[in-house]
Amino acid sequence: MTNGVASLVTSRTTDLLRPTHPQRGSALPLVAAPKPMPGISSYAQPLLPDEVDPLRIYFFGISEGGYGSQRLASYYADYLAGAGPMAGGEPLINAPVENCQHIAFSLRTGAKDNMFHRDRLTQITKEAFEAQQARYPGYYKHFIQLISGSGHGIPYEPTTPWLAQHKRTPHP
């Protein structure tokens, strides 16, 4: 079975998904099909202390952590309220915007942070989010900003309060 996004390969013992590459349309390696679970996965839930609100889980990162948090947000969006990479900028082939439809996403990078094309990748990400938001109004909440006059060191403070306004959408 295929839906243009992935093909489902079934056997007696397991279901496997063969994802379709978002830009090229070609098949990617097989992965185990996710099982629908309410809230946090049964693997992660026991690791969370009782005082952690599963509707308020966010990924953050600065610099290399910014790349990682952007990538993880795209692949674990079902578990998140939002993500806030800072001073990063991941190529969208590694972090498809389409996966962030139901989370809050903040990406802030210095306008002069051109090492590894972080400034350009942030601008590309901003344009991709804006295009998706125009196509699907009410979705793709984002706060993506190139901070003028800043290089790799940026003010980190605006990210957390902006994300804290958003909760996870458990049943989009």
C-alpha cells in the first residue's frame, strides 16, 4: 500500500514503512512502522518524572545542538509541544518542515552567522515554514528570525518564553 508519503510493507510478524523522500520522491530505507500510542511512547513515559507535563516537552539546542534539535523536532514531532534551535540551521533534507505541522518551532540565527551557511539555511527554513503556513492556515506555528548585527553569538532569551505559550497537540 502507498500514499505518496510512504509505502507499507507487511508480513506476518511486523509492519515496515518505506518512507518517500520529501523532495525527490524516491524510496528511503525501510523503518519499523510506528504504533499509534496516546501521549508519550510507552518506552519514554516511564523515564519521565510525574511532574513533567507530557503536553509541554520541547527540544532546544545551541549551535551543534541547534542542528540536532531541529532534526529531532522533524522526526519526533508527535511527542513535542515545540522546538527551539538557536544559532543553527539544518538542511531541510535532514529536517523536513512538513513534519512540524502541529508543533511550535522557533529558529533564531545571527544574520552574520555564515559559517556552514547557517544564515542561509535559516532563511530557507523560514521561507519553507511560511509557504506551508500559507498553504495550511492555522498550522506551522513558527518564530524564525535572522538577528541583524549578530554572528554566532545571539540573545537566547526570546526562544523559551515564545515556546512556553504552546502545548503539544496530542490528536491533530
